[in-house]
Amino acid sequence: MTDVDNSTTERKATTKDLRRHWKEELASLSDRATDIRAPLNRLLDAWSFDLSSRKPGVAYVDDSGAAVTTLDLACFLSALADARAVVNLPEYQVRRAKTVTEGQMVVSNKNRHGRIISLSSNQDAFSFGFVCEDANVIDDQGNVGLPRTYLMQDIDGQWYEGWKSVDLLPTGLPGEVFQKLAGALSTLVFQYFIHPNRWPSFYGVPHLLALAADQRISDQLRFLKTESKRLKEILNIEPKVWPKTSKIGDEEKIKIWAMNVELDGFNLIGEYKQYPDTQDGLDSCNILSARLRAQQKNLRFQMRATAFAFYNEAIKPNIPEDKFLDWQKGEIAELQTLQPRKSGWVVDKQWETGWKEKPKSRTFWARMEIKEGYHVRFKLREKTESVSGPDEWEKRVRGVMTE
């Protein structure tokens, strides 16, 4: 995490700034009367990746002649999203059952291309990707380029097999980094989607602030939704009718490990200010809502990437997978000596297991006090997810199905 340019601030925000002023940042985020945009921009600055200051290298050249880099794809993808880069996927197969949306049409299933508008992540599973304005999608109103999500890492935390490569225009900073790494080669291979060394960030102040910001954004989006509805009623504007979406593909259920992370000790105060009962008021409300939704997606991508690295590098090596749930309950004494890997600044602290939000709750968490009065907690659980049926998936990925 390093600093990036942000037109709304005079100076770049860094992780050092957040660590130094974390109490002030939490105070700004907790007060509904405070404009969220400035603290949120500072936080996103610190989570962004400045490729110009990083020095990733090429680990080796594989048998196909492609350069394999030590830079992780999540980092590079974040830079692409910041630059709103245009990308092209020569081949892509959806992970879920196929759907059709009323009034929309896909011109071609090959070469899905468009400008990246945000990052995406699953808040339970460990899947990651991006959202782009897919120029292959048109609707009956004449619009070209509608949002579509493309998966890069699968819901089980493995590389997703439904894509083979991503093409990008070799322009701007991401293009410069690509040229620097690939050199005369035309292909760059990423060894990791999320680098293993990211796991200590789970204990850091930026992660604590991100969890707080996520709570504030969700709360403010609920207010903005209610406010938009109120203003539309006053202005006699009919609610928008969204096109219906129907599934047309077969499905199957699979089980995966899911992980959820929460912050305790952060409480919202005050009230949001209502918007004027005018069209300008409604427009301002909707613009902020759209902006916050996109920024929350990008922030959650960074939070989930950190959680994934923590799961892989701090939990799994120290706690056997078949003991996850028993350890989390905190009822078996011999398991309580087990602790997830800890970074140097929290080495003297312990994860408290068997914690419950309410006395009668059946959900157990592990939690740790990261800063005085602020606890980060997580829970692991087995979750059922719906994906494409096995026959259809096999045909798609192996190239048997013609579309």
C-alpha cells in the first residue's frame, strides 16, 4: 500500500498518515454529520498501489516464453481500476449458471472488452475480479457497454479456470510497468493473484479503518436510498423498472470455506442532513450514492484480499482445517494453545475464541483487541454456493461448447 494522486487532497495520503492520525480518522468516519468523502479518499489513497514507486521483477521465463513476475495480479488490477483502463478478455466462461436479461443482448461471447469501472469481491467466499463496461452488451434503448463482472480468482480461492488471458492497451502507467516487466515478450504471467506477504496487513491500522469505513458507507447508502425514494415521491418521479433476469443454465451446489470479518467498538453518531426537495437535490443524492457504491467495491476488494492472505498464511498453517470450527468455539482446551500467525506488533496479544455477539447466539467468533477499545473478529464456516452444473462447466472450460 502506497500513496497515489488524488485531486481532492493537496498531498498524498499514506499508511503512515493513517497510523499517526487513526483516532481522528475514526472520529470523522463515525460522525454522520461529517462529509465522508475526504476521509474515504485518504483511506483509498493509502490502500492504492503506486506502480511507479514499486520495483517488481521477473522471477523466470516459463516454457512458453512468457515472463513470470513477482508482482501479484491483485496489485496490478488495482492500478488498472485506478486508471480506468480498457481491457479485453479473448475468452471467458461464466462461473455461475448462465442468465439472460430482458431487453439486453450479447453481441459476441468472444473478446469481451471495455473500461474497468470498479473491482469486485465476494464478501463470504474468496473470489475476486473486476466490473467493466462490456462493449459486447447492448440493450433495446441503444445503449452500448453495460456493466458485467469478470472473475479472476474462483470462489474457493484458486485461480479461476474460465479465463486464459487479459489483453490491455500498452498505454499509461500500467502499460509502462507491463513493458518494463515483459520487455520484448508479449505475455506476462502472474505467479500470485494475492501475494502471501500481504497477511500482516490484517493486524494493521489501515485494515481497522477500512472495516470502520465499510460500516459507515453501508449506513450512509441506506440513508441515501431512503432519501432518493422520498425525493422521487415529492417530485412525482416514477420508480425505475429494472429488467428481469432469468437463469437458463444448469446449477450444482458446492461447499467452500467462507470467512467474515467485523470490527467492534466503532459506533456511528449524529444524523445525515436531508437533501433539498428539488431535482438538483435528487441528482446530488444519486451521484453520491453511485460514487460510494463504486468506492465501497474497491475498498472491499482490498479488505477481502487482506483477509484471504491472512486465511492462507496465518490461519491454515497453524490450525488444521478439520479443527477450524472446534477451535473457533473455544470449548476444547488442547486447541486453545493454537493461534493464527501474528505480526510483530501484536505478538503479545491473543485471539479470544468462543466469543458470541449475544449469549444465546450459536455463532462463534475469534477476536483480538487491535487498538484499545477496538476488536477485530472473524469467523470461519462452511458455505454452500451455486455454480454452473458439472457437464455445462466442463464443456465451457474445455472448449467443447460452441457459442
